[in-house]
Amino acid sequence: MPHHPPLPQVLAAQRDDGLHVAPDAEILGALTTMVSHPEYPCLGAKSVFRREGAQIVVLDDMTDATPGGSLARLGAELTAYGRSVDAQGDFASFIACFRGPLPATELDFERALWGVLQFLHDNDDAPWAAQVSDDPSKVHFSFSHDGIAYFIVGLHPLASRVARRTPLPTMVFNLHAQFERLRDGGGYERMRDTIRRRDAALQGSVNPMVADHGSSSEARQYAGRKVEADWAPPFETSAS
């Protein structure tokens, strides 16, 4: 069998490899290396990459809210993705990788992630997705863009959870409808339990932030940081 260096070692090497100035193809290759590693716990992500179901866009600046800038491009790309993806087909994800700025702390990344989501919301004229709440304090909250609900996964170099470490700040937009379809088919709990078991084996501890949709607001999980009991996201909708 081929020898694979431990996943934390692979991720540390990527982080120091100057990917923030690398061609897009090298950034995509680094993500593929991470997800395809035998120790990587998320089976859903593995399936998406194996089936070539990930649409990945590389953007320059996670904080660039200028007209025509990185966040405007993200909004346009995400709108096009949401209108073309088959939510009833194989698992698929939209992934945005940002060349910078590299966060100095987990809190820095959390603020930047919610800044991206606030920009997308503020520039979205469509009604909130009907099947989820637009109040991030509610247990049925999911982020909505162009009328489509997404579960957001934030990843970055300083993430405390190994499975959330990427060489560059990254945001994954997973279709909420796909999780509901998996739950209706009876496969959700089995996949969830396997992922949590694999993540605990990789990390040495259970992720304190994981929770099922409907038991606590998923907003608490988006950035990956272990948030305080009274935490609320820096995000405003009409309901928040």
C-alpha cells in the first residue's frame, strides 16, 4: 500500500508553500490533496471531489467589497452556480478560495467569513429560502443566496480542527437541499456518525461545535471556531 504522511504534516507543508501567489491550478491541487488523503474525515467532501462535483473559484481578497472586486465576483459566480446545479443529483459543492488576507487568529477568519456573507446578503434581492429561517439565532437558520439555502463550511490555515485547515482562507457552500434529501432517504445519520468518528480519530477529540440542523443554529458552526455560549454572529438580516 502507498505510504501517506499524516494529514497534519501534509497541511503544514502546504501552508508554508507560498500558495497565496501560486497559479490557480496549484491551489486546486492542494485542496484535492487534502480531501483525498486517507485520514480526511468528511466523506461528503470526498464523494464530491471523487465525482468531480466541486465547482471551485479562486479569488484574490476575502475583504474586497469594491464594485467589480472579489466579493462581487463571488456573488455572480454563486448565483450562476445555484441556477445551474442539480440539487437532486449527486452531491455537489461550490468552493471559494481566497489568496488573502491570511488570518492572524481564528477570530480574524470568523469576522472575515461573516463579512463575506453580509456582503452577499446585502447585494441579494431574492427572498430568503423558504424552507429555512433567516434569523441566525434560530435552530432552523441556514444562509440563503438567490433563494437557495446553503450550509457554510469555513476553512483556513489556523483552524483548531485539523479537518478545517487549508493553506488559504476557503468557504464551502453546500446545498441544504442535499442534506434534507439524504435525511429523507435514511442515510444522513449513518454518514454523520462515520464522519464524526473519523474526525475524532484524526483530532483526538470530538468536535465540540457539531450539531444537527434543528438542534442549534448552524451559524455557530460556519467558521469552525469553538464559540462562546452567548455568541452571536456579526450578521444582520431583517429578522436578526
